[in-house]
Amino acid sequence: MRHHFGSKDELRKACDAYALDALHAYVERAMADGGLSDPKLIAEARAPLHPYQLYLARALIDGSEAAAQIFDEMVAMTEQILRQIDTQRTDPPGADLRARAAVTLAMALGIPAFRTHISRSIGTDILSPEGGRRVIQAVLDIQSHPSISPDNARILGQGLDKPDT
């Protein structure tokens, strides 16, 4: 390790950079030529990320300076994706882009971070083809069927401005 990288910290930096490069490639490919609406393109672009999912989730939990930089870069990439998605919305977003990107990313990273627990709950490893399929089906169902109507969200959001009520 010292021979190639000099220290454990330098090895980690190299691993972080490698994982981020793979993530950048995914975002570029997913956003190219309307790729966000092409399931086959998304699946093909996502496949190379599988080896890095657990690494990125663990790296982000440790709270290091490197983890903060990785998270910030991933938020910026998520903002790019949301900007593209927002062009197809029929209503304006109810929260600012940065907050939506950070929360979306945190929710997505929670899946590999809780791999052991989710896998145990659904009876298969979430990184296996079957487990991955089941997780994606669940995410698609959750995201396509909101649990709060737009009217209720507006009413609840108004309550944020009046915390004593």
C-alpha cells in the first residue's frame, strides 16, 4: 500500500476519486440524449456503479472532510438531474433545488447504507439482480404514488410558517 500510495489516507483519496469518476460517468450517460426516460439506458449506465454503492455509502457516513466533498459533488450531480426532471413538471417545485437534491441523495444512499437490514427484510441481497429489481420496484411505486396529496402538502407546508399552531 505505501509503495503505491504512500499512506492509508492517499489510498482512500485514490479510491474516492475512482468512485466519483464512475458516478460522474453514470450521470453523464443517464442525462445524455434523454436517457432519464429510457429504462434500458438507465440500467446499462447504472450497472458499473454496483461495486461502488457500498463504498460510497460507508465513506459518507464517516464524516471526514473527504466524505463532505464527495457528498457535495453528489448533491451537485443530483441537482443536474433534478433540473432536467423539473422541465417536465406541471407544477413548480415546493422546495429549493439544493434542498431537494440533498434529501433525494440522502434517501438514495440510505438504501446501500442499510443493505443488511433491507436485505434481511425482503429475503434477498439488495445488490443481487433479484434484490435490486425489488428495491427499484419499491422506489418506483413510492415515488409514483405520493402518500400526501398536493393540497395536503400545501396545507402542511403552510403550517411550517406558523409553528405554534
